[in-house]
Amino acid sequence: MEVTCRALNSLPLFRPRPVLNQIIIGTLARAKQRHQVQVCFFVGVSNHMHLLLWVEDAQGLSKFMGYFLSKLAREVGRLTGWKEKIFGRRYQAIVVSDEEEAQIARLRYQLAHGAKEDLVERPRDWPGVHAVRALLEGEVLEGLWFDRTQEYLARRRGEKFDRLQYATREVLELDPLPCWKHLTEEQRRVRVAALVEDIEIEVAARRKRTGAKPLGVAAVLAQDPLQKPKKTKKSPAPAFHAASKAVRRELWNAYALFVAAYRDAAEKLRAGIRDVRFPRGSFPPALPFVSG
């Protein structure tokens, strides 16, 4: 699954800063540990984040993302002083096919973040969270999990405590793409390096052609997290990421059958049949309110 989470009104609420970087990694590591989701890649720019995940089913994804985003939203609000909702809408999850070409294409897309938007010179220069350095250089993805409940109880007891007293060190271990599980770590690193080199060549050629220059790390760090950008790039998201028309058609057909089965079950439920079976991988509607 390729998962995207976007800040409300595209505000740069996730503007890179050391403490927020540690919180994002620590929260992601804790969520992975609790919900047994495989995290293949992640990147967070100032107003949105992308994750490349492998999950068992929609329920596992929902629990993982609910845990991750709810904790992250509270921490971002604490850091920025923003009192309203942090995320503009529910996360967007798109199925990536089993094809190696499709999986590598999504990895390449996420690897390019930071450079493709002309924010920094190269992807590895991005000052925020970006798993590119972990894949290329073996950087340890270490973050912090803050137990705010224990902090609250300590304040209630009138105790004074250090900022990190109730913080737990968390290390995020990345999982290989499903299509690369048979490769060694060194082989995967070589392939990622080739992708990054290709990205840098493509970005450099475009900048030379258009005269565009990267914004720079200093300008990125100077962003006001509460200032809405003048314009944001929006484009319709595909229903699936697939490399071939045949696989895309197969996914569409499977989804159509799923929707048909779900609607048939929903009709029976509305007709009063309470033991109706909904298709696997679905969330049945709640029963109606009981009055009186």
C-alpha cells in the first residue's frame, strides 16, 4: 500500500525540526511494533507524508494508521500551537500490485521527494524525515516516544521532570520491498543507489532546462508552520498502482466484484436480515440507533 497523509489546508505543520523528526520516527516505530505492519519506506515533507507499507488487510492498516496519526497529531499540535485538526482528511491508501515494476516505481517516486519539488539539491539533503539515507548509508532511524500520560500524572503530583524523563528511545527497522525480499541487503542498497542516481540526473537536467534552483535547507527550516501556501499542486490519484494494463484491469474487476458483494449484503441488512455475511476485508455498516 502507498499511504499519503496531508496536513489541513496544506499548512507546513510538519516543517522539519530535530524534535519533530525524532517524534515521527519514534511514533512510526511504536505503531509498527504494536500492529505488525511492514514499513518499506517513508518520507515526510512540510505539508504531507508518504509511506510504503505491506499489511495483511484493511483492518490492520486502519488500526496502524489510527494509532500513528492520532499520536502524531497531538504532538504536532503541541509543537506548533495549532489548536484545530492537523490532518485535512482521512489518509489515502492505494494498492500497489505485486509487479516488481510497480513497486519500484512507487519507491522511486517517494525517494525523489525533496529534490523533485526543488526544495533541496538532492533527496538525501532533505532535513526532515526521509528513509533515503537509511537505505543508502545505513543510517539508524532512531526516534523518541513521549509518554504524555506519565508526564500529566507527574505534574498532578507536583513533580518537576526533565523533558526526556518520560521519553523512550525507539529504533525503526525498515522492511524490504516484497519483490526484493530474495536480495541481500547489499544488493538492495546497490539498486536504491541506482534509483537515486537516476533521480538526481533527471532533476539536474530539468533544472538546467528550466533555470529552476532549489529553495535550500535554510529556507525550508525558516518556514512558518501556520502560514498557508499560496498554491498547492493537486492531481487525481489513481485507484491502483500497476505496471501493466492487464494487472490494472484485474484489480478493477476484483474491486467491482467486492463492491457488488458489499452492496448486496447492505441491501439485505437494510431489509432486516441481521445474519447477512459481508465480503472479506470489508467494514460492515453499524446497526441503526435504538430509540425508546
